[in-house]
Amino acid sequence: MYEHSVVICEKIIEIPIHELYPPEFHPFKVNDDEAMERLVKSITQYGVREPGIARLRANTGYELLCGNRRKRACEIARIPTMPIIVRELNDANAAITMIDSNLEQREVILPSEKAWAYRIKMEALNHNGVKGEMHSVDILAEQTGESRNQIFRFIRLTELVNALLDKVDTKRLAFNPAVELSYLSVIEQTAVASTMDKYDVKPSLSQAQRLKQMKQTGNLTVEIIDRTLSEIKRTPKNVDMGVLSFGKYFPPDYSRKQMETVIIELLTVWRNGTTAKA
């Protein structure tokens, strides 16, 4: 007995641009940047070579699950229609189609986009009822090549306020500290973002972990956030305190932090005196 594969031929139709609407929540950004300029030139010269994917909306028009960048390029190029594959999909399958298509086709995916994509797809898989011993995170790990732990860490980024999540996308906040900061409250995260702007600093992993620990013990305040993040500005960048061994000059009960504070204060006095003499 031979197994026969079934090939489903989907019909591609031209749909007016004004009848295509983005999904209610679309984690993938559509920016008028250099990449968009290249896409506009390509579409102007060759047309839309890859059709979008959409489903009918409840009231009017179509929900464009895949192809929102191509739609924007058509708008800029003043092309009135776009080739679309229309599918009958429930909400969960529509979400999965949107995520899979964009993850496969986009050349650059921002951390925020990947974070929300993973979260949306996991929720959709759970809604569909993943069967057997396989869990939604296992399916996602197999499809993306990411570890289970890394997937959950990406999903933690969806707990960040926009001000911090934007900093992750623009590389003003590293991934690992961002994960730790995601456990802070909205008010605390907003204070972190404001303090970062105030001192023009990036929280280190150790600082983010300290803030998280103080949050868990109920000791975190806006003042502590300010004082913790301003440490970067107070510490001379050309001094590696980790390789200095001045413990013999301090009382036995002095902590590393206390020793660093004294050394920095002495260096500040020395620098000011040197500047004054000059």
C-alpha cells in the first residue's frame, strides 16, 4: 500500500488595499525605514511576488494575517490591489498562521516581536488543546530551535512596560537584565526607565538582580532604584574594582561595597586636587 500526499491548491485573488485590515493585535512592526524603501522599489519593479494571507472579518473586509509590510509598500507605491490567499480560520489558527508566516518571512525580528510571537502562539496552541505528552512550549522549541528556558525568558519580556521594551529593541537595555526587570511592578519599571534616561545608563545584570531581590523582599523604592542605577555614573569607568586588592587597608568587617565607596571618594578628592593645581 502506498501513501499518497494530498496537495491543496489555494486560490489567489487580488483584493483592494483598502479592504485589508491588520489584526487586532499584531506584534510585528511596520516601519517606513530603509528596508521598506527597498521593498517599495522591489514591488514597483516586479510587483508583489509573495501573496499575503487573510481571513474574512465579521463585518467587512479582510483581516490581513501575513503581508502587512507588503500592504504598506503597496500604499506607498500607489498600487491599488494585492494578491491574497483567503483562508477560513478560527481565532487560534489565525494567530498561529500570523506568527508562523511572519517568523518565516521576516529577515530581522526584534526581541519584542519574538517575545509577543512566542506568547501568542503558545496561547493559541493551548487553546487548540495540545494532545499527548507534548506541551505547547515543546512544540515551539522544536519549531524555533530555541530551548524551553529561552522561550519562557523571551515571553517574560512581554511583562515589561513599553518604555523598557523599546529600550531592549534599540539595544539600550540588554536581554538578561530586561528579564530580571520584568518581575518589577509597572510603577517600578517606569521608575527604572526614567532613571535610565536621567543618568543615560544601562542597568547591569547584577543591578537588575538586586532590584528584583529587593522587590521580592518588599524593600524596593523609587529612591533605591535611583541610587542603584546611578552607581554606574559614580564609578570611574577606567577602574576595575574587581581586580584591586585593598582589603588589608580596611577593617575586617568592611564589605566590598564599602571599600569601593571609600576608594571612589578618595579618588574623587585626589582628582579635584589635581585639577585645582593644574
